Amino acid sequence: MQVSVHMHGILRDQLPPEAKGRTTVSLDDGATVGDLLAHLDIKRRVIVALNDGHEPDETYVLKDGDEVSIYTIIGGGCET
Amino acid sequence: MPHGYNGKILHVNLTTGELTIEEPEEKFYRKYMGGSAMGVYYLLKEMPAGVDPLGPDNILALCLSVMTGTPISGQSRMTAVAKSPLTGGIGDSQCGGFFPAEMKFAGFDGIIVKGRAEKPVYLWIHDGRAELRDAGHLWGRVTGEVEATLREELGDDKIEVLQVGPAGEKGVRFAAIINKSNRANGRTGMGAVMGSKNLKAVVVRGTHKPTVADKAALSELARWGATHFPESDVAGLGKYGTAETTGAQQRAGGLPTYNFTSGVFDRWEAIDGTTMYDTILRGADQGKQDRYGRDTCYGCTIRCKRVVEIKEGPYQVDPKYGGPEYETTSTFGNYCGVSDLPAIAKANEICNKYGMDTISCGATIAWAMECFEEELITVEDTGGIELRYGNAEAMVKMTEMIAKREGFGDVLAEGSARAAAKIGRGTDEYLITSKNQETPAHMPHTKRTLAVIYAVNPFGADHQSHEHDPSYRFYPERMAQLGLHDPQPKLALNAEMVRYAMITQHLYSAMDSINVCQFVFGSAWQLYGPDQLVKAAQAVTGWNVSLYELMQVGERRLNMLRAFNAREGIGREADTLPKKFFDRPLKGGKTDGYVLDRDEWRRAVDTYYAMCGWDVETGYPTRPKLEALGIGWVADELGLA
């Protein structure tokens, strides 16, 4: 399956500059949010949000076509 | 020989022209450490209650700390304290930059300014010597010009200049004190106080760096910071500036939009930190913005400050005036419904050029915009300007008019609360002020402890006075150092969250006295945690200070600020939140429908006073609490039984 990913802030530096933090990732069926973060090699504390606003934990099983936004935790500037 | 500090406080009487040097004992420095605690000490000791904030009897204290100017990130900070022309109570504001370190090198730990000069003057301090000089030729001129003129006149490129711009001269009630033409003691109108004294600038130059008790220990801490910074949670603040947080706020529904009508702004990506980095930072056109578009404070590894350069188009921006912070992109941006980043950068430039707080300025304009949309303010008031949400041109124009006190800008230069009182027509319903100070860009609707701290903070709504709610959950290791082990569910405002707010407030209060940057040191996401703040203070001073002792400094300072207000008759009745936060549910996004509950908030404030050991009826500090903090003299000053 494929999920589109938007990596915000400093996380976008893990992708080539021209990507501006956006990429599409192919994962095995049944892959979880944790698998996605491992695939992207994200080691920071992050919050993951789906395009419907739902914020799943790492055990959440992704679906083909999911749009995933990933944010760092910054300065108390976040709330889940 | 003290380590970290000079042992000298300069007293300046502008009325008489007399300059005297005080040499306080070591125990004074250990008890108050510097910054805000040191400043309010002089206000309580040497200033009577009831003075006119813009009159000669107000005292302006500019205080460093025992750590300023030493080789560790985050120490180049200076606090300005005076009675505030905005709040009517205590005023308090911190700046960074290079001025604080240079002032330390020049030989003083604090400057206590009294009186009013007959004509404009500036204070020139160099290697322990101080003199007042004529500033008639500098009066009325903008900050960048004054810097350049003074560098040329004094023949030294290494001077640091702290000054008021034309807004401070004209008594704009949220005027800032500016250094480097782009750093500000922004909040509570300290620039208006300095301007009212005819003190145009303080210029410093020194060659005597403070000694450090344990160089090896401080170097080790600095090395640890440099090594861990790239993987730390402040790495993004370094590269993309504080506006990196815009997206996280938007996701949470905590991005104040249309004067706190909503927590989401649909065009947020146009004004966030990465967009700024890609488009308007100096050097961005050549991909060299990391080199030319980022700036720092003395000795700091993070480099979070922005340098914007725009050479073409309607909003050209001179890089000497820096670039907008998150608070600035918010107040001129989402608060006003403006998504034109160059226009926001222009408003920021005007504020730094004329010397104004970007938070109060942008938020005051946003309030006026909402009143305009509600037809409570009309073009008759504004002189024909369509002050509507999203009108970038009107926002920039109004910023300039406030700075110059022209037309409707003269009304808004009083701050939104006084403007509402003058205009009437129900415009006060739309205020977002606490103690007349406009609320910064963090929303108590979604981070509930802000509802307590915005209200009880002695100098009005402030977002840098405690740790925000989510950190309790996300940073258990550092929270444990403060005895905080029990994070609560989202949106809770129970006793444990009040305890969390108060304890972290004491740490932040200590940091505003020991004068360290709250992005570098802190209780959660910052580069260094509380244990490392203790190590740094020990290494610099040689004192065997503990976290307990630092927390007491913070609590002592907070009680002194409250005592200053109590002496002015300002207590619980002033600890309010904007009506709008209780009466008007947010619209849209994840926080759609969110509103604060008055009863829950009142209970939380009661709990807070009781935990602080204050009188729950009046909100005043009590004698037992003041004596427990070793400042019984403050209770005497208040005449407490």
C-alpha cells in the first residue's frame, strides 16, 4: 500500500530539499504508524496526524491512501 | 573576588546627572541572582507606591545576572523592570542579543535609572566608567540610524546599543527597548518608561570578561550542549526559527486566528517558519540562508534569530531589523487573518525600527479589526482605512501610524484596553487582554494551565512564565526532577495541573532572575534541563547552589512582583481573563466549540493562591510566605500584620 506523508518543520530535513517535506511511502499491507516512522528513520519525539484529524498511536494499522502528517514536539506548542 | 559578576551596580539620577556605584555584598547576589528579582528589589526599596509610570519618579532597572557573559549558550539576557504604563502594575521584560554580555564586560551587573533628564541624553559606559552625553541629535531618529551614528561618533564598531525608538519617545504604551536594532525588551512598555526619562540610549563597551569558578565544568556542559543540539527538540527552532511551531499549533487547533475567534488559520503554511526559511530569509535566493539568514545571541549555539531581506515588491525589508518570531507571525498574521509573509516581515521591521512590542501591536490591530468587522469601529474612526481581517496593507499602515501616533494610530498606541475604554460602543467585549496586556499566541482553550498563569501573572498575559501543559506528559525525566510525576488527561485544570503550573512557574521565574534563555534552559524540551541549570550556576559562581535554592529565587521574585502590585492596590480583582475566552466558543478545526468554564477557572485560581501561600481573598502575598522566602522586609513594606 501507499501512504502520502507530510513531514513538518525540522523533520523535512530527512528528505531531499526539493521535496519540501512531502513524500509517498510504499509499505506492506498491515503496516503500522510505528513501521512508517521506522521506515522514515524518525527518531525524534513526534505527533502523527491523519487527514481526518485523528492522531493514532504507533500501533495503528495504516490503510492504502492514508495521508499522514508528522510534527515534532516543540516548545509546549502542541497538544494532542 | 566574585565569579560571574562584577559586584557593581550603577545608579543613575537623570534629574541631577549624578552617577554613583554601589557594591552590594555577595549575599545580595546569592539571594536575588540578578534579572527580574534584582530589579524589583530596587523598585520596592527605592520607589514609593502610586507614581506615574511615565513620570520622573518611576525607576527603570536594567539588570544582568551572575551568569551573564560567561561561555555557555543562553546566558546573554537582560531584564528591564519598572512600573508599567500598560498594566499600571509591575512591568517586566527580558531581551537577548549581545548587549547583555557587553554590559557585563563593561563593568556593571545592573543599572538603576531614576529621574528625568532635562534634555535627551545617552549613557556611555566603557570599562567601568560611565558618563551621560547629549542625545539631542539622536532624538526622533529610528534605531538603525542611531546605532550607525553612535558607532561612528564613538569610533568603535564593537559597542552595543540599547535604545528607545520614536515610539518610546512618544509614549506608545507598548513601546519596547531595542538592542542591535532587532532584539527587544518587548513587553509591558519598558520603552515608554525609558523614553519618558529622556534617556535615548545606553551604550556599552568592555574588555573585562567575568571569571568562571570552574572552567572545566562549564566547558564540559557547553560541549554537551553543542553535541546534543542537533538531535534535541530545539534543533528546529535553530534552523527554522520559532515560527517552526506554527504547524503544530494549527494541528492542535491552538493557532489564535481572527483575534482568538478560531484556533485554526487555513493559510498558515504561507507564514510558517519553513516558508520563511525558503522565501525571505537573507540568502534564500542563493540557498545560503543558513549562513546569512540566521543570527544568534552572544555565545549561543542555537542561532534561532531570523534575518529577513526583501529587496523588491511593496514590502521591502532591511536585514538590520532582523525577522519575525512565531509571536510576530501570529499577531500580525493569523490574529489579523493576514497571510502575506512580506507584509508581516514589514510590520516586524517597523516595530524594531520605531521600538514597539510586536505582540501588543499586532494584537491591538487584530482587536481593532474585529471591532471593524462588527461595525463598532468604522472608517470614520480609522481615517478611511478599511481595517478588515486579511487586509495586509491596512495592517502595515496601522503599525506605522501607531509607531508615529498618527490619526487612529494615536488611539491604538494606548493599547487595546485603553482604546476600548475611549471608543466605548461595546468594543471591550472583543478584548484579549489580561491586566491590559494583549495575550500572546498560545491558547488557554487548548492548554488549560495558561488560563491560570495568564490571569495571575503579575505583569499580564505571558506565555514564557511556566511550562505549557503537554510537556508534563512528554518529558517525564525532567518533570521528575521537579517532583512532578502525575501527568493529567488533556484539558484537565485540576489541582495537579495547578501544581504543575506553579512549580514550573517558579523555575521559569528563577530563569528570569538568573537571566537565561528559556529555549536553552528549562523544565522540558529545552536544550538543558533543570539539573544542568544547577551545574551551570555552580560552575560559574563557585557556589554550591541546589535546584531548591534556584526554585526559591524564582518563588522569591514572583512574590516580590506580586508585592509590588499589592502595594499599588492591584490584587485578585485584576487577575482576570478576557471575557471572550469564556463567552465565545472557538470556531473551526480541532478546537471547534472550545470555551473556558468560569467556575472551573475560578476554582483553579483559588487553588493556585492557596498553593502559593497567598491570601485567597485578595491575592496578596502573606507575611508568613514572605518571611519563609527570607524577604520579611517586603511584608514590612506592605504593612502586613
